[in-house]
Amino acid sequence: MASRRHSLEVDAPPSFEVDSTGSRPSLTAQGRQLGAGSRPSAVARSVTCQLNLDQDPLVGSMHGPREQITQVGAMLTLIAAIIGAGIMALPQLPVQSGLLPSSALCVATALYTLETGLVFTDAMVRHNELAEGDSSRAKILTFEDFGREGAGEAGAQLVRASVVARVAGLCSGYAILLGQQLKGMSDLILLLPDASYRTCVLMVGPILWLLSMMRDTVAIAKLMPLATAAGVASCVLIVVKGIVDAQVWKGWDEPVHIIGPPPHMSFMAPFSALATLNGAFGFIPNVPTITADMADVREFNGSLYGTMAIITVLYWGVVVAGHYGYGDFVEESIVDSMMYHPGNYEESRLPLEAWTGGKTVMVPRIMCIAVAVNILLSYPLNMMCVFVSVESTSCGQSYCRAGTAGNYIMRSVLVGVTVSVALMTEKFGELYAVIMAVLGPLQGVFFVFFFAYRIRRKCGAPDYSSCRKTAHCVFTLLGIGITVFGLYDSLNALLS
């Protein structure tokens, strides 16, 4: 592997340095935000290091060798990287596409996500094995490196732009969810039982701003396992509460469940559901960081199979239990459905404000706390990717140096954008589907297959079997369908 000249200054502005081949710029000043000299867990690294931040203390080895993880450790880290805000959009899928189609789409998404993960890992491992004995090759350590090896600097920049756009969009979704959770606890925290959603978003805005102004987020990074536990707890709470709340409709004569495709469903609705599932299952940007921590990278495929099995069962449980408990009257925020209940079938057709079936407090508030913990820990770490990307540009290096007024203004504006999006819409599910309709297939299908095929060709790897090639063509067509039809359907739902 080519040698590199390292530099890491706590208050240095972002700068790019070039390795001995003169071809691989790498950002070398991320340490000032994440805390120089610290070594967080593999979970923290996998969440924060999707860009080419070679000397980030969460990625690099300047502070001693990393703690290597086992196959089980890699599986747990992958689960931590996958579970997130996407689970909040899953209970609405059967209303769009029906319970059986949504369940089938969940399994199909898991299978094609598994295949793209195997393709990505195979190309990366083959390249890195050659790089071990070839000083002209640099190892693939990040998703951006993967793009660079697949399509040069243009590929790296495409990957960087897609990661930044996805993170910025997700953070807007985080602001929506946080506003919804605060609304669910407004009578307890704000002593305002009738606080509106927008009022709650305005109140969480300053909290998100303060978290985003931190220059040392290593303390938050170390708490990422807590965020993961909160995400798993959210899934479990939806499943359990959905089963318990089935008593609300069991005495009704009218059906409330949509088993097959609903009569009003357009042919584009499944693509919108696939967009949501594609985002919920997404993990590709995290693979290089996780494999770099493994004692034996050949064991990663086993970790991937185990992860997909666990996540599929967990997500399928959320889809089925959420629909079983709340049927076609599930609210935009699943917490509202867990908290408020219609008194009869006629009320279930009316807005939530007209429901008189009673109110559940304890479990929904625990759910609110779990979601809020996940978001408050994830938001600043995800926004850091955006900040660093801006700082690394020529304009950012001139006007947004760390510690300057320009840097704080830049951060404030970006946080303000995410909060403004949350003020404009409460439809997290639709916004999430719009973002993932574009960036999910781009990162998880198009980039993976295009770059991986080019990397494998460079490595002299044998061709895939005809069966796998056919599957890759089908997955690519599916990705195009998600991007075109899923985006159109999701935009219509968001703007309606």
C-alpha cells in the first residue's frame, strides 16, 4: 500500500494531502471534531465514517491498532448501522400496498440487499488483497475509495455527493420525528397538553443546533450502542403494542385490514414501498469500515447473512404487528396510533382529534423516549458528514475554517434547513420514501454493480455465473423502477 504523509492538528482547517502516487486526496483534519487521541467502538466508526476521512480517529490508526472484532461482532455492528429512523415508516406500508404484498416486498428487499452486499464485499476484498503486495494500489477503506477505484475521481465525488445528500435528507427526517416525539410528551415535558407539531419542532430546533455546534463529538460517538438499543427497543414496542391494541377493533363488524393489494392501489405504490424498505435495509456505505476492523475479513459474508436474517424478521414483525394492531386507520406517526384509539369503526374513519376510545400513556411515552434518544445521538454525528464535506471544498477552506464565525454560520444554516423542512411537513414516511427513491438505488444498486464490475475486471476476477448476472440485471431494472415510479408516487403523497 502506498505510504502517506499524515498530519492531524486539533484546530487545523480541513486540508487535502496527496499520497506518494499523487492521485488520492484525503481529508486529514476531521480529528478536531471527533476528538483527537480517542478510539471509539466499531459501531461508532461504522456510523460516522462513510466519507473518505482517512485520518479521522474513528477510522485511522494514528492512535494505536484498532480493536479487532469477530464475526459476531461484525454482525452486531452491521445491525447497529442498519436500524434507524426507517422503522418508523414501516407500519404504513400495508395501507399503501396491502399486508401480503408488503411482506413479500420486505423479503425481496432483504434478498437483493444481501446480494448487493456480497457483490460489494467481493470486489473490495479482491482489490485489497492485490493492494497488499502492490504499492501502486491503495486499499479501499471507505465507500468513497470504492467509487474512486471504480470510476476515478469522478466516482469518488459522486459517492461523496450522494452520501451528503442522503445524510442531509435523513437529518430533516430526524427533525420531523423528534418534533412528533416531543408532541407525544408535550403535556409532561412542556406542560402544554395541546402543543402543536410545529411548536414542538421549533422547540427542538435549538437543541439540534447546540448539538451540531460541538467540535468534539467523541462522547456522543461512544454512546452509539445506546442509540442502537433504543432502535431495537422501538421495534419491540411497536410489535408488542400492536398485538395488545388489537382489542380496539376486535368487536367491530367492519374489516380494518388490507390483506391483498387495496382496490385504490396504483401500480406505482409498490415501488414507493420498495423505496422505503430500500432505505431501511441500507448498509453499503458502512461495509469498508466494518471489514477493516475484522480479524478475518473472509468471515464477513457470514455476518452479512446473519444480519439480513435478523433484520428481516424484525422489520417483518413491525410491518405485520403494526397492521394487525392498527389496520387501515394507522396514523402518520405510529406513536399517535399507540397513544390514541377510536371508539368505533366510524370514528376510525375520522381524524385522530375526533377519537374517543381512550388514551394509553406509558408505553407510547417509552416509545417517544427511545426514538428521541436514537435521534439525538444520531443527528449530530450524521450532520458532521455534511459539515466536513462543506469544509473540504475550496470555498469552505477559505471561509468556513474550524472555530471561525463562518464555520458556525455554515453549521447554523444547514441545521436551519433541516428544521425548516420539518416545519413544512409532518409526513416522515413520504419524505423518507422520496429521499430513498433516489439515493437508495443509487448507492445500493447502481454504484455497487457499476463500480464492482469495473474493480473486478481490474483484478482479473472471473465473471459471475449467468444466473447471478441475470439477477443483477433484474435488480438494476428494479432500481430504475424505484427511482422513476417510486419517486413520482412518493412526491405525490408528500405534496398532497
